[in-house]
Amino acid sequence: MSGFRWKHVKGKLTHIEAAQNGIVFGTNTVRQLWYRAGVTRLKPIGRYWILIKGRRLKTVTVGCIGILGLDPTGKIWQYLG
């Protein structure tokens, strides 16, 4: 991928998911869910991470039907906000 540049985004995650509309979620080693705040066209890496308290998740996916997560036991959860 010649010509592509990368910029470090502060934070440590084991899984990250970004939607086409700029919504970014991720999970870390202790299965906490994080949301990237401040993502805009002018600031595509956003400003900071916000911890979403509650459910522990291994992975998360963001799409047109909403935000879904998979917990350590294999159960699927939908984020309701």
C-alpha cells in the first residue's frame, strides 16, 4: 500500500470497529467497551475515548442496524445507548 500514511491514535484496544458515518467503538483486554468521541470530517481521529460502562464484550460491530457486541460466553448484545 504505497503512499498511505498512518498516524498513532492514543489508546490500547484489542478490537476496533468503525462505521461509515464515523462512529468508532473498540474493546480492550479486560473487555471494556470504548467509544471514540469527537470524530468529524475535519478531525477523523477524534478527540478522546469514552468508557461505556456495563456489559463486558470480546468484540463489537457497528453497522446500519446498530451496535452489536459479543460477550465472552458467545451471547450477542445490542447497544441501546
